[in-house]
Amino acid sequence: MRGLLASSVGVTCAAALALSLTSPARAARPVSPSAVRPASGAAAPGSTQSLPLAPLASRDVTLAPADEQGLPRRDVRHFSLAGVIWDDPDTELHGRVQIRTRAAGTDIWSGWQDLEAHNDDTADPGAAERVSGRVHGATAPLWVGDSDGVEVRVRAEGDRGAEDMAHGSRTVTTAAPLPAGLRVELVDPGESAPAFTRQEAAVAGAPHRAVARSAPTPEPAEDPATMDTSAPTAEPPEDAAAMDASAANAGLAAPGAIEIPALDRQQTEQELFALRAGELTERQRTKPYIGERPRIVTRRGWGADEGLRERKFVYTKKVKAAFVHHTASGNGYRCAQVPSLIRGIYRYHVKSMGWRDIGYNFLVDKCGNIYEGRAGGVAKAVLGAHTLGFNTNSMGIAVVGSYGSKKPPAAATTAIARLAAWKLGLYGGNPKGKTYLKSGGGNRYPKGRKVRLNVISGHRDGFATECPGRKLYRKLGSTRTAAARLQGR
């Protein structure tokens, strides 16, 4: 289940990051060469530090050592995103997972921050991605900003009951055992990749044309002391996997494009007829209910390392429903940081959790920018790993942030409506309608049951979870209405 992280958590992280940019480096603490960022122009491909947790001495005498594990405060290499994993993906962690981090180059430590222990975004039971033998149980990841120190504690959830003793009664605590193989994963998302070279575009089988780089929608002016002024770094040309990911969007954007541009209604309808001409009903050809295609930042645009994921794409037959999620990764990010944040989630999903690719089909940030998620083509029915039991014939849209107690920005909900109006419209879906999906198995519906769901549903509609957060879930009614209006209904 996605946690209801307090918005103050993200604010604490952001404040620590801002101070790290304005405070002088400490001379008292030596920095390992491995913790130093590459010089300007050098490659920074990203990395993951995986550190085992061990029993901690607990002040609660009713807890056994194995019921509280962690990692004492220590120096580590730079990282920006963290999560905790364990061996068995089918074992639940019943307890509280917390982390403290130190802003890079400073003595400033954050307060204790909660990691959501129940990460229910995953492939369906029995799917190849689920039974690969590489999958781990995991918390949701948390964005903490550039950090070089960490402390972790995981405490089992206790059940209290009365126990009669010879000299009276007392309350004792018993705790469910923590999962085996607990590790903290510290993710450095690395730097973004450049657009294709002319030679790569030619190999991809399409004429090269220059594609202007466009940054995500800017936020209000920030204090210059907290602004990221680092220049993008060049990297060697990527291999065929990068060209395959780009080619999956052929007809929508040029090879190597960092974004798929928005279209007006006439252009969108023309694209619909071109993409799905042989599958449209007579009614769809006469009156195509579809929203204008929104601008979408490609995987190239957010800097995906295509060498991380499995090479092949997996598709389902159609897109009948959209499940809305939140990433539960905290709200203390700037929209200019989102490509880095997504690279962190991507690396966590693949390298730490053992999935074939990032789980979501699309991601949306709080400024309303839309990002391509799992590779295979934004207009295609790509099989994701987002809603256990209902990944087939659906898509997952994740809003970057935590929206249990914090209201989602209007820009984010508007972007969900625009994306759903277009993508569902490609497959004839009515955003205000209902549809049937067959459950692949989960904690709400048994395998094989046909379930009637809203065409735009929250994650909790298919699985017993807090996701997409109480505040975001309450916005889905108005999102359905807005998406239907955008389709012309």
C-alpha cells in the first residue's frame, strides 16, 4: 500500500538540499574519491549501493533483536533516492521503515522520514516478470536529494495484549518477524543522455531532423542559491536498445527526439486514422471521440539508460482502463529534477526490485509534464507492472509525489485528464464509462473474476491499498469528467 507521507517530509529534504548548495564544504570530514562527482563533461551513468541491515539494540525489552534492524549512521557515496528491499516478494513487511540522510557536503541531517512499507505496484501473479527469480519485496522509493550520509531503522509492528502473570497483569508486545534479507538501496540516478547523433538516426531508418530540446514546464522563479546551474554532459552513443525504444514511437516523433509534441484536434484525428485504421468501428470513423495528443517527454528526454531494462517489449491487446497511482516518493522535488527522479525510480524498479523495466506506462509531475514510462511506444498497449492483477489491457499513470495528505496540483490532474482522453480515445474508451477486466489475482479479487471498473480508476479500485493517496483519489471524479469533455463527449 502506498503510504500517506506527510508533506513536511519533502519540505525537510528540500530545505536540506538548499542548505547543501549554499553551505561551505566541511574540512573536518574527508571525502572518499568514490564519493566525488565526475568533472564537467565526464560520464555519470548512475549506480546503486546495496547495504545489508543488521539487528539493532532496542530500548524496548519486549522486542527481540531480529524485530528491529537497521544501518547505523555512516558515510556513503552520493545518492538521491532510497528504498529498502528484502528477499521474498510475496512476504509483507509489517512494521515501520525510516531513514535519515545527510545533505551532500554538509553536516545537515534530515529528520526521520517514513518509507511506505507496502509497495503494491507489481507484475501480475504468474507473469514471466513476476516469476523470473530476480524479483524482491520492496518499500516505495523516497527522493531525498543529493546526499552522502544515511541512517536506517526498520521496526516490526507489535501486537499488544494482556498477559496474566503470577503477580498481576501486564501488557506485552509481540511482533511479526521482519522479512529476511533486508537491505537499503541507495540510488544515484546518474546524468541524462543526449539526443541521437545523425549516424544513429540514419541507422534507425528515418531521415534525421534536428529536434529542439525543451525543458519541462518551468516553475516560478527560485532563489538563485538553490537553482541547478550544472550543464548537461555528453555521453557516448547508446546501443541498439536505445534506438529500439525510440523506434517504438515511429510516426509520432523523429528518432532520438526528447519529446513527442502536442497535436491539435485535426492532427490527432488524422493520427488516429493512421495508427488504427483497420481496427476502428464505423462509429469511430464518423465521430472519433479522442482528446488532442498532449506533449510527452520521451524516455530519451528523461535520460533512460536503455541498457538497464530487458530488451524485448511486451504488449497486450488493447487499453480498456487507466489506473492512477502516486509514486509515494515525497513532494520535496523541483520539476526540473523530475528526469533525475524518474531515472532513480527506473533504476530502483529494475536493479533493486528485479523488474524488466520501470513499472508505470506514464508519469506526471506536479507541474503537469507527462513522461513516457515503460518502453514500447506511447500509443501502443504496453504491458506494465503497476496494478497487481490488472496489468493486462490497462495502463498505469503515476503522479510523482505523495498525495495522501497533500492535495495534488491542478496542473497534475489536468495532465492526467489530457493523457487519458488521448490514450483511451485511441482504443475507443469513454473516460466516464465502465469496463470489465479479468483479475490476474490479488488481495481484492481472486484470479479469473471479471471485475467491473471505472475506465479511469485508482490503484485501490483493483487492489487493497492506499494508493493513489486519499487526496488524489478524491479528484478522479472530476478527472473523468474533464477527460470525457476533452474527447468531445
